[in-house]
Amino acid sequence: MAYRGVTAAVAHTLRRLACRIQYLAEEIHDLQQRIATAVKAAAPALLELRGIGPDSAATLLIAAGDNPHRLRSESSFAALCGVSPVEASSGKTQRHRLNRGGHRQANAALFRAVLTGLRWDKRTRDYLQRRTTEGLSKREIIRCLKRFLAQAVYRIIRDALTTPA
């Protein structure tokens, strides 16, 4: 069936868009495979952590690799990722707040991993329950979980960067 006029133009445009979508989907798949291969070569243990996939691992490696002089300790990596505790105490209460600084993409990668843990990991859900009964808000608990995860990620990255390939 041959289209004419506006209908032919719409059909042609839709066909071109469909071809472009297929091409971009193939390109995305290829790039995801390349990222996964690079992460496996650099720090395969990162992929073993719950909630950290190739994209998040690559983001954390980039954050650490861009700032190797800042990685002196776990706390410096936590500050780099924006998950270090910031004192927010008043006269009567002793508490910490979320750090608003740091590498935002690394912070988001840790946040996604923590949310995955809260959804699928029984130990993480038990920790949430215990800390909630202690009076912490969910926001403060997520900050603590991101800090714990940043410590584990730091150890893996440090070992991967110091071990010769």
C-alpha cells in the first residue's frame, strides 16, 4: 500500500525513528558490555557487593580514580562520595546530618545500592528496624548505611589499585 502526502511523510519519519532506536539500543548494549568488562578488569570484587552493578561500580571507580591523592583513608573516600557525617547537634541533642558535598554521581550510586539492600537484604532490613527503634529517622539510617557501604567500596578499590595487574 503506497502512502501519499502527509501520511507518507509520517510513515517515513516513523520508519527512520524506529531504525534510529534500534541502532541506539545496540550501541547502548555494546557500551554496557564494555563498561562491565572494564570494571571486571579493574575491580571485580565491586560487582560482588549487593546493589552495585557495572554502572555504579564504574561511577565509584571514576570518582576514586579522578582523585587518587584524596584517598588516604576510608573517611576521606566517604567525604569524597559525600557520605561522611556532618555534625548537626544542638544544645540538647547529639546527631549528624547528611553531607551535601562530594561527588554527586558516587553518592547516587551508593544511594541506589543502599535502596537495593533495603529491598532485598534481610540484614539491611533488620538494621533499619533496629535503628528505627533506637529513634533514628530513615534518612539518618540511610546515611549510616551509605557510610558503611563506602567503607567496603574503599577497601575494594584500595586493594584493586594497589595490586599490580
